[in-house]
Amino acid sequence: MFLLDVLDQTIKKLKAQTANVMTLTNLSLGGFAIVFGLDGNLRLSLLLIFIAALADRFDGMIARKFNIESELGKQLDSMSDIISFGVAPALLLYQGILHEFGGPGSFFTVFYIGCGAFRLARFNISESNGYFTGLPITAAGCLATLSYLAIPYLPSQTFLFTIIILSFLMVSTFKLKKV
């Protein structure tokens, strides 16, 4: 009987942490994307950001399915998102093209990260009503990352414009229905 109780408690604890493990996977992938991007391995960085987006998608699904949503999980998810979809895509674009703009390239790289952090903070203090206010950072990060693939084909100013637009979309007040 004792062994069954221990096993049951262990399974409950593992189940309760499943979503957080997936969230930490997201964060780890974003961290590795940053490291590889700084080392100049931009294509691997790009791939890791997209895999982080998958992990981000599954952590919320798991939390809802197992009914293990928590305030800790919400905060941890935001911390992971700023790394994986704020810092990592911004540095990918900076390393890939924005560094060519000198000071303005640096400024708008950091501006994008700041707008992402603001957007996440606003999300964390708002009530969930079925709508996002502004462009979610995951979507902005994926669009920024995807734009990296167009560097050989578009003028460099396009990417400065892209990061500025994504920054403002994240902090804007338009409503977007959650899917």
C-alpha cells in the first residue's frame, strides 16, 4: 500500500510540472538560439527559435489539458517568451543585417526587446477575456525570425522597418482573438 501511495504522489507531482518543463524547454531553446547566434551560427539559431515556438504552443495546451494552470506557470512562460521571442529573434536580425545600420540598428534591436517585455508585462496583469491586446510576442518573434530568410532578397532597410513595425504592433492596443 505504501509503495502505491508513493508512486501515486510521484505521478501527480510529475503531471503537475509537465507544463513547466515544456516552458523551460522553450527557454532553453531560446537561450541556445542566442548563444549560437552570437557565435555566428545564424541558421541553427533560426531553427531553435522555431522549435521554441512549438514548445511554447504545447506548454499552454498541456497546462489546460491537465488543469495545472498556475500563476507561477504564467510568469515562467513570460520569462521564457522574452528570451525565445524577444531577445533571440532581435539578436538574430541584428547579427544577420541590423548591425549594418550602426547606432540605429542597435537602438531598434533593443527597442524591440523592450516592447516585447512591455507587451508581456501588460498581458500578465490583464484579465484573460478571449482576446490579446497587441501582437503577441510569439507571433512577432516568429515573424522577425522568418524575415531573416529574406535577407538575401530584400533591401537592408526592409529589416529595420520590419523590426520597428513589429515593436509597435506588440505595444499597440488593437484586439486579436485568441485561437
